[in-house]
Amino acid sequence: MSGFRGVEYYAELADDAAPSYKLLPFRFTKLDGDHYVVTNMAGEYEILGRSVIEELVDHRLSPKAPEYVSLRSRHFIADHHSRLGPDFLALKVRTRNERVSHWTGLHIFVLTLRCEHACPYCQVSRQSENKTAYDMSEQNADKSIVLALSSPNQAIKIEFQGGEPFLNFELMKHVVAKSTEWNAQLPNPKSISFVAATNLAVVTDEMLEFCKEHDIFISTSLDGPEGLHNKNRPRPGGDSYFRAVSGIQRARQMLGRDRVSALMTTTASSLPFVREIIDEYLRQGLPGVFLRPLSPYGFAVKTKAIRAYNASQWLKFYDDGLDYVIDLNRRGIDFREYYASTIVTKMFKDEDPGYVDLTSPAGVGTGAVVYNYDGSVYASDEARMLAEMGDETFKLGSVSDSFEKIFTNDTFLTALDESFAYSSPMCNDCAFEPWCGADPVFHWGNSTTSAARSGTASSAPETCIYSEPWLAVWSPIHS
């Protein structure tokens, strides 16, 4: 029996033959004018005119139309030439969501809430340097290590946070030593990496030597030029900028240039200076900047910093910054805006970059988990920030609990279930959904009335407002 099809199978359809194809799931969103972006569940996309979409939906699109073959090859439609189309689409969807099966990779250890800075937008409700009651104990640290090593993920990252984690340096050394020792005793040892989120103000050469010895990455804060940074991040002596940039230079010299990164936070004072902020990152030799708004937690709420600007002001700030970054690259200066870079990666590659705020289901618990200084376990860094404000909605348990109890309780499973953007109102109609995500902690924390909090913790209009950079990124792509 021949495995080849007859000649008639390959014959061209007559010009008057009615199109015969099956629509596979897709969505579309208007870009500008007559341009629409059309996406499917796997994140494949096409830019189509309205008339083509109408013909497609009405089953009038001719197989001889230039868009037909492309739509078929990207699994928007299936015909007698592509009966395996639905199976290939399912395979691509599974590949894009492979990270979920790997489970929790980022394990955040809050070594202390103590900090010598007094940032008005601080999300974690820091404490003064002398309040050692806000330090993690060695006992809680050991229990946290056991939980981290229990993760099915074979590549985990332990991130030290605070406050200022180097104010509890002895415990940092203990965690590095014990996690390395206990990991080596596992039947299948994991790949472990370390990172310290620090303002660098109190970091000594001894601390940096330890980081070099154990390959610990440094993540710090740089809010822009000296005046802006000092205003956003005040500390005794008014020298936070000097300590930050000199710390970046020292850390790079001792650890290597690729071992130090920086983040900025946008305050109302930052809004007129997006280009100056980017220029400061260039001046410090940093490869890119992550333009990000304030989060509705901690002192950002208490000091009302979160209310200092609205979504429109933030989007103008972001648009201006992205335009400047694009212009820099056109002039041959290699520089990234990391939020846009994340979006582009999600659009053009099969793998997910793992940015927990843009994943579906959300990264709460599966992408990251937090072991707080007091032994509490939270679904995300934002969840523990919310808890510092008195709301423990997303507390998963204690470090004394078993791994199974923490990751099978109703708190975790409900948050995970409600974070599937594909099944969320509004999100399920949006063409950007395959690349986007809804953080349930953000929406819960950003609720302003008890009525809002009596509902769901899933998608909400705020994310759509702040995710309009999707459109900003698309404009230069399709034009």
C-alpha cells in the first residue's frame, strides 16, 4: 500500500471553489488605523487588515490569498493539508508552559528588615539598624534551606533580601555554607546560584571577597543622577548616590562586570528625568535599565508616594524612555530597556524568560517563594510586602511546615487558579494574553475598597492600564 497521496491531493483549487478550513482559537486587538494583531494560544502572531480578518472569520479567505498559507503554518486555521495543526498547536502551548513543571526556582531569604536608608517608597516597611528582633534566626534559616532544597526544580536561586541583607552578614554566610553542604548530600544535587539585593552602602571588601569566593551576584538600586537618587533614597549623611556608584565600581572590580546589576524605581520626582536616568545608567557602564513604577506596598502606601502620579503620567514616562532607548540603539549604542526586552523575547521565542509578573499562571509560589525573617512563608515578594501592611492573604504557612503542606494548601492553589489569564474576564479577549500575565497579589493589594476585596484576586483593569507598553513596543515593530 503506497504511502503517497494521489495527484488530485496536490491539485490547485478552482478559482470559484469555496474555501474549506477550520478556525483554531485566536484573538485580535486593534493596533492603529486598519492594523490588527492576531494571536493564538501559542503566541504565534500575524498583523492583518480588518477586511482580511472578516474574510477569515466568515470562512471566505481564499487559499490563494497571501495570508492563507502563513495563517495555516502558524496554526490559526487547519484544512485538509494540515490535519495535524491542532496537535502541533497543543505541542507549542505545552512547550511555552514547560516552566510550570519545573516548579519553584527562586527562593528569597529575608535575612533582616533592618536598613540604614529611609526611602519613602520602600515596599517592605524597613526597620532601623539596631532592631535585631527583625533578623532571621539561624533555626528559621536552616528550615528554609530544607524547603528550598525540596523543590523539584534542579536549578534553584537563593536570593538574600532585606532590609539590607548585609546587616545580617553572618547569617548570609551560614546559609551559603549550609545550603552548599546539604545540597551536595542529595542523591541528585541541584545547581544553586546566589544573589544579594543590596544598596551597597554598608558592603565592605570582606563581604565582597566572600561574594567572589561563592559566586554571589549583586543586585543594587540606582534611581538616576545624584540629586534624584539622593532624594529618592535618603540616608544619614545624604551620600546614598556616592555609596551606590562607588559600591558598583568596587563590586565590579572584585566580582566582574557581569556580576553586578541595578534597578530603578519611578517616583513623582523621576517623571521629568527619564532621559537623564538612562544617561546615568550609560555613564555607569550598565547594559540596560528596567523602567518600573511604584508598587502599592509598605511605605509607598504609608507616605502616599503611590498616589503621587497616575497611570497616564507613568505611561508617558515609559514611552519617552523607550523612544530614547530605541534612538540610542539606532545610533549604534547597545542598550536595553528590560521590560520591553522581556516582551519581545516572549513574542519572538518559544521559551519564557521567567519574569514572574508576566506569566500565566502567575509566578506566585511556582516562580518564587519567600521565607520571611520571622519564619513565615509567602507566595511572592509582593505577598510578604502585603503582610507587612497587616494583610496575610497570601501567607502559605511557616518554615516549620512540610513542603507538601505549603504547596498544596487552598491559599496557594486558589491564587494559582485565579491567575490563569486565559480564563480571566477581559484578558481572555485580548490578543496580548499569550505573552502577558496577571499577578493576583498586585490586584488584591491594589484594591481600594472592601467591596473590591470581596471579589476575586485575578485580573483587573489596573494591569491593562500599566501594560499599555505592549502597544508602545508594537508600534516600531509593525511600522
